[in-house]
Amino acid sequence: MTIEDEIEELKSDYIICQCYEVSFGDIMEAIENGCNSVEEIMHQTHAGYGCERCQSKIDDFNEDRDIYLSDILEYSKSKE
Ligand code: FES
């Protein structure tokens, strides 16, 4: 399954940022409102300001997270 397939199957209440309980729907709304970078999404939703692990994949973090803010942004841009 590709990242795109996984994102398409996400429910809007799926929590992407556990630190601030920001959902997939909140992030999509921020993108629809014009956020065009991970920083802008963070600023609007507060996602990513805690442990920072939801921002984008960093190989140093050995974890089972699949979907990051950067993946959702990339996915949205590919659908424009
Ligand atoms: S999970 Fe998003 S900042 Fe920690």
C-alpha cells in the first residue's frame, strides 16, 4: 500500500499529531485554507510544536508512524 492509498483511507478524525490532538481533517482544512508548507500548517493548527515527530520522517526516530504532515501536504499538492 502506498502512502497515497493510506492517506485516502484516513478518516477525518484520525489523529496525526498526538501532542496537540490535531486530526487529519484539521490538517486538510488548513491546507484548503491556503497553508502551503509544513511550517504554515504548524502555525495554523499547532500540530508539530510538541515532540516534532509528526512533522516529517526522520530516520533517527525508530518508530511505527506512517503518515506525517509533510506526506499529507505532498499528497494534497499532487491532487491539485
Ligand atoms: S506528535 Fe505532533 S508534535 Fe508530537
